[in-house]
Amino acid sequence: MALWIAGAVAFFLLATGGFVLTTRLIARRKGRIFLEGLGGVVRIGTPCFMASARALIPGTVALTPAGLAWDGLWGHSGSYSFEEIQRIETDEKTRAQRGFLRSKVLRVTATSGEVVEFVVSPGHAWEWRQALGEWTANRGRIAGAAAPQAEGADAGGAARIGPQIAPLVAIATTAGTGSDIGRGLGISRVPGNPKMVLASVHLIPKVAICDPELTLGLPAQVTAGTGIDAFSHAFEAFLSPAVNPPVDAIALDAMARLWSHLPAAVSRGADRAARWEVMMGATESGMCFWKGLGPAHALSIPLDTLGLHHGTLVGVLLPATVRFLGDAVPDKLVRLRAALGLGRDADLGTELSAFNRRIGLPGGLREMGVKAADLPGAAAAASAGFFNQSSARRGTAGDYLALAQDAFG
């Protein structure tokens, strides 16, 4: 009987588009596919039937950071990395059957020659074909859509990301990245390859759920790393030379909340008041960072290729970043110190180092596993990166090498 009920529910979801019911089912079941994360954002799987020679099997199919994954009844689960996908196409019928009501078939052909078919609603089929067509182009590279941070990426690629992108419902499971309300995303590829950064208004989630209750079980180390990432977004956006007073006001409030409450969230993970403040600060910082970031993020992008935790890396770089900026933004630094409750003449670099120690961050890049030989290449990439262009002080490769050596420890 349970299997018949599951089949009936899946059929209803498929026939109606089932968006609201799908979100409830995901929240209740917590299966592998239903909670696949992308930068702290949950991507909801599309309801489908998996087509076999003898049956249509209820399940879901989802785009994950690693590629494509599916989960169905009776053990019908699997995944492909982007490199394993040769072709994505849609059709009116499966290879074994003659169509299914109003549905379409999403057919995935692997490089091995294996074919997997998913019966989905017509709207889902179109969205998936468009989204996956871009994501799997050139074996996972988003052709022409990446920002010109990575070597060889085309400029102006945002125009290639259109409104056909599958809609997102984002559920924040950390308080840090801001991607749940942002228009950009970063894709970390295999170690040694530059991170791809994409930006488009069409990537903004249709709905964002930022519930601090979902972060109560977040480990202290992840709380610290994602929290300092949120702080860095507000910090560098505020110091950016772009003129945007509303963003500056939000950034100052975000930094004040995180400075005051992140240590409590790290040391007392079940502290609901601290978690609420950190989630609010992270959400506010997510509203800010597209004003522009700065040296810490410029240098973090090439160092990310070493497999380091991004937020922790940026936090470790912040004290040296303040020293690098020097007198480039004296008036803003006065306002920033006041927002953090510091004296007008407080040494901000020293205060940031002390804050990092309070939340348990490493004392320098060396402690994170970075080698001295990694620094010159990262410095050259940072000077050529787009975050250097939005910095309060643009640096040369030599400047960034000095910054990295200062943060090395």
C-alpha cells in the first residue's frame, strides 16, 4: 500500500508541477538528493519518474555541485559528474514507452554510452534542458558565462545566462555565503584549476528561507568559517570605492551584529539569540557584497584552488588586508571602528587578529597548509582578478605578494 501511495503522490507532483508539495516532501524526508547543497544553499530536486524497460519509478533528479544525481524507490539511485555527461536532450517519449500524459522525457547520455531517462513535467523538461545544456557544455564548463577571473574565461558572459534558468528555492543551512539572496555563484573545480565565478540577475533564487533554527547544529569550525566570510563581505563592500550609501548602512549593521554575536554562536551553538543575530548579519552582508569586494577576496580566489575553506581563508587574510589598505580609506575606517565599538585610534588589524583567535581561526596561511612557493602565483592572479578592480586600493602582483607574506604567519 505504501508503494502505491508513493506512486500516487509522485504522479500528482508530476502532473501539477507540484512545487509546494515538493518542498514539503523534501523537508520531511531528508533524502540524499533533496538536500544537496551549493554554497550553503539547498537545491530542491525535480519530481520525476525514472524510466526503465518495465516500469516508471517515482523519484527526484537534481543538479548538485558535482553534477547530476537522482534518487528513486527500490534502490534506483545514481549520479554523474559533469565530466561523465556527454549529452542532455528532451523527447516526447522514452525509448521503451510511448509518452506519459502531459510529460516530457529528459534523456541523459553518459560518455560511457549509458542512457538514463527521467519523465518530468513539460515545464521542468524545458528548464532542465536549458540549465544543464549550459552546465554540461565543454564537460562542465559554462561556456562564456564565467567572469574573467579564471584564465581564458570570456568577459561579458552574464549575457549568456538567461531567464530560462531553472527557478531556485534557497534554504540557508549556514550563515555566511549570502548566495541564498545573491546573483552570483562560485564553482570550485578540481584542485589546481581556478574557481569559476558567475553573476546574473537570473541566478537570484525566487524564494530564500533564512531560518536560524537550521544552523543550531552547525559545528563550531563551520560556524566560524562561514560567519567570518559574512563579515568579510560586509567589510570589503563597505570599503569599496563604489558609492552606495544604503549598502554602506546595511554593511555597518551587519558587521556590528557579527562582531558582537559570532563568538557566542561559535562557543554556544544552541544559543538561539546568537544564531538569529548571525543569520541576520549574514543575510545583510549578502545584500552588500555585489557593491564590490577587495584584497582579501582577490587573493582568496587563487588560493581556493588549494582546497582550503573559503571563509576561513578570507578571515585569515583580513588583518593583513587592513594593513595593506593603509590610509586609502581613513574616513571609512573611523566609521567602521565606531560600528564595532572600538576606539577611534584602535589598531584594526590587531583587533581583527584577536577576533579571529576568539572564534578559533588559524593564525596564518602557513597553519592552513599554504606553502611559501604558492604565494607568487596567487599574488599574480589576485592582481589580475576582478576583485582587485573594486578594491579601495588596487594592488600590483608585488603588493599582493607582500600581503600574502604578511598573512603567512
